[in-house]
Amino acid sequence: MSEQGLGAKLKSAEPMTAADFNKSDEELGQWLFETWCAYHAEEHGIPLEAITDEWIALIQSKTIEIDTDNAENAALESAFRKAAKGDYAAAGKVLRAYMLNGAHAIVADKYASIGIKQTQLKMQGGRASGKARADKANNWQTNCIEHAKALLATGTAPHELAGKCSLKYKRSADTIRRVLKKAGVN
């Protein structure tokens, strides 16, 4: 590359924007390497217009040699190495996947706890409403049994109990019969 090559195209090392993310894999990979070179130039106090082919070759060779033991950075490291080798399309593809995975992780970290809490609250609400329904069921059954006993005491025939309790407790006569039979009220 001549001084009019990559060095002339470099811009200040700026963060990725949404417009950069919309580039093709090839363009994204090239953007990655150009930004990487600009970053190192700024770090070493080299004006972008003064970057030479030798300096770019040095950045390429150093980048190809990078190796991390950190699994989280392995994909990003791979993208930098691919870009340094000139395989911009592969570098762009890896970078895009890395960014999307990172975005999913951020969302998961931020909102997973909220979702878990909401699920727990729904479960607690379900348990509470289930308990309330059970309490209400026990309450009407207890009241129905007492009412049936009172009817028997006042001379109502046992075969009439289900019909009379059915009207009062808004349950079918069959349901009332099962409750009374289980309680031993006949």
C-alpha cells in the first residue's frame, strides 16, 4: 500500500455507529482494520497522514500474532486477525456476530432478572389465588353442611336437602349431594 493507500483513508479511531453496522461484511471488516490502525496510530502519537506501508505491515503482523486466553474475547480476536490478514468479509461476519451476541447478553443481563421476578410474582399470585379458591370452596362446603343439618333438624326430608342447598349455594344438586355424602349428612 502506498501512502495514498490505507493511510490516506484512515480516520480517527471512533466508536462504531449504527451506520457502520449496516455495512456489508466486507466493508465492516475493512472498517475494523482501518479503525484498528487509526487507534494504534493515535496511541503512538503518529498523525494519520504520516502512516506508512511499513507501519501498517507492522500492525498487521502484530495483530496476526495476538492470542488471548479469555474465551469472551476469542471471537473479537479472531475478527482482528482475519482483518489483518486481509479477509475482510470473514472479519466483518465474525464482528457482526460478536456484536449481536454482546447485545443479547446485555439485554439478558439487564432484563432477565425482571422477567424472573415477574414469573415468581405470577407463581405466587397463582398459589395465592389457588389457596383463596380452596378456602372459599371449604367455606361454602362447611356452610352448606351446617345448613343441611339445620334443615334436617327442622324436619326437611333427606332427599330434599340437595335441592334446597343447591338454590342457596349456587351449586348443582349433584355437587351438593357429593359434599353432603362425604360429610355423612344423609
